[in-house]
Amino acid sequence: MGRGRAKAKQTKVARELKYHSPNTDLAALQRELGGSRKSDHDFDDDYKEYVDDDDEDHPDDDSDPWVRPAR
């Protein structure tokens, strides 16, 4: 009970979205999607202090919790 009115409203909204698209500012969309080179940022420098460059494993490194212990 009471679902008919809600379903009718959803159907109406879906039909409006399907057949009546709003006016889209394509130039603004192209600017937004194209981006600008001024906003590019090198994120590597922000996390440089956290990078572990050596390839050897340290004994104090956390082990993988999903690996079964050796028997």
C-alpha cells in the first residue's frame, strides 16, 4: 500500500532524465576535463621521507598477517 504514488513519481523523474537533458555548457566541461598544467603537482616530494629505497628486508619490518607461519 502507498507504493503506487512513489513509483509513479520515480517513473516520471526517470522519464524526464531520459528524454529531456538539461543544457550543458560544453566549453566549461572541456575546460574542467582538460585541466590546466599549472595545477599539476609532484606528489613524490611530499612523501619522500617515507620511501624505503633499500631492497633488503629489515628484521623489524612487520610480517604479512595473511601468510601462514612456517612449521
